[in-house]
Amino acid sequence: MAIAGKGGSIKFDSGSIAEMGNWSLDVGVDEIETTNFDSSDWKEFLAGLKEWSGSFEGNLVKGHKAALFDKIGTIASIELKVTATDGSLTFTGQAFLTALNVEVPVEDKASISADFRGTGALTPTTT
């Protein structure tokens, strides 16, 4: 069954990040080419090291100074969660903020977005 994104949440350094409306997570693995003369015209690969990163965005509030700006570049725990009627899916690990962007348009609400990079393992869990 599909999960609605309206039940999402973000915690960084064990504190909830207020008024966020979107998060994304990118997980990848390096490709190690092992093609050789015996490969019969086909490239061959091994899986290498895994990595993960992502971003989140939402409404700008005063609390973001302590929750985000004061912690940029600091490694901390991160929790990305989406909750459904039959349980939740949570991703946890250690990460650091690599970028913050504040946008303040005259005709709309002020917003903030952040990029993060994982360091070490990412753990998905379901409940």
C-alpha cells in the first residue's frame, strides 16, 4: 500500500525541525569496473562503497537558527520518518549539513532548505 507523505518528519541532532514540508533521500553505490580481455565484449562491474545524502525544505521560523544555522558542518544524528495508518518507515544515521538556503520573496512566505551528507551507515526500519 502506498504511503502518503503528509505524515513525514525530520529530526536533526535529536530535535524536530519545525514546519518542514518536504524531504528527500538519495542512496547510491560506487561502480567498480572489472572489465578485462576475457569479458566477451561486455563490461563487468563490482559494487563498491555505499553513500547517502538528501535535502529538506519548509517554512522559515526563528527556531531554525539554533536547530540548523548553529549546527552547519557538525556531525549529528538524523531521522527521516514517514508515518502511515499501518506503521512507519524511518531512516536514521549520522550526517552533517552541507548547505542552507533561505528564500524571502515579497509575495510569498519565507522558506528554508538544507542539504545533508551521510557519514557511515544508513539504517531503514519499519514499525
